[in-house]
Amino acid sequence: MMELGLKTLIAYLLGSLMGALLAGLGRGIDIREQGSGNAGGTNALRTQGIGFAAATVIIDVGKGWVAAGWLPSFEIPGVAVDPAVGRDWLAVCCAAAAVSGHIWPQFFDFRGGKGGATLVGTLLALAPVLVAIAMAGWLVVAMLTGFVGLATSAAAAVVPIAVRLLDFDPPLFAYAVAMALLVAWAHRGNFARIRAGTEPRLKRLWLLRPRGRVR
């Protein structure tokens, strides 16, 4: 179990490297004090512009890919490969730890983002076809509602359905279900604002918005 525990810890610490907060160090800002206060790509785009948001997303997706795609097979000096731990289970444990690190980052007072971009990075490593399916779900909901948080939660919810229909192995299904629940929980504030009518919309994405003045 040494290998599982150590690699899961490393994945968590890797996930704790927040793209928006690292990019903010170069500008002397804390993205959590801007806009919605979320350390994610959407708030980065709204408050700092496309270049800052792109850097944020690249870091957050990249750390998810490294945690799920590279770390499980990395040979740590002095730590033997544990034959009792399946490689598929090790991969999803590392992936889950990276997403958790993004939401509760060790290096930034446990105040992080909502996990969407890092989840995409892990899926790119585990099963890239799921990214295309999730992005399709995200786009449909974003076009219908304009709510990015709702679209991200819907995209995460589509993944376990796709995993089941495509008959992937049980570890990936367990991971997909857990991440769908975690991402939905992380967006609970967005859902509350939607109910209250105060959640902002990305009007450029909201293609089916009604005519006239919209919030």
C-alpha cells in the first residue's frame, strides 16, 4: 500500500498547484478576491482576460493529465510496485486526488476551484473519448442556459452515463460517479445563485437567449 498512498499524496499536492493562483502571482493579484472569488478558468476569463484564463486552463488541465496519465507508472526510488494494487485503480485514485487537490489546495489555504478543468485533464489520460462526450454535454447546456457552472456540472454528470454505455472497466465508472457528485457539490453556490436569479450568464455562449434585456 506504500505505492498507492505515496502516489495519491503526490497527485493531491500536484492538484494543489492552482493555475489561476500561480498566474496571479505574476500580476500580484489573488483571483479569489476578484469577481466571483473562484480560482478557476471562468472567473479568470471574466476578470483578467483570455490570456490569463488560457494559462489557468493549461495548468489545471495539465496537472490532471500528469496525475492520471504519468504518475501511476512512475517508478519512485525506494518504493516497490505493489502487485496487489491494480494499475487501473491506482490511476483513478491519483486522478481523484488531483481533482480534490484543485478544490482544496494545500498550498493556498484549501480555497481552490471547482475541479472542472482538472477533471478534463484526468479524462484525457484515462479515456479521451469521454472528454468529447463531456464537452458536447457542456456545450448543449451552455447554449440553452448560459450558465457555465450548470454546464460544467451537467458535463460531469454525463460522463458516468457514457462510461456505462461504452462498457468501460469498473474503476473508471466508480471514478466518474464520484467526480460527478464532487463537481456538483463544488458548484452548489452556483445553483443557489441560479435559484435566486443572481447567477451571471456568458451571453456569447447563450445562443438561445430570449430577445430583449437579459441578466
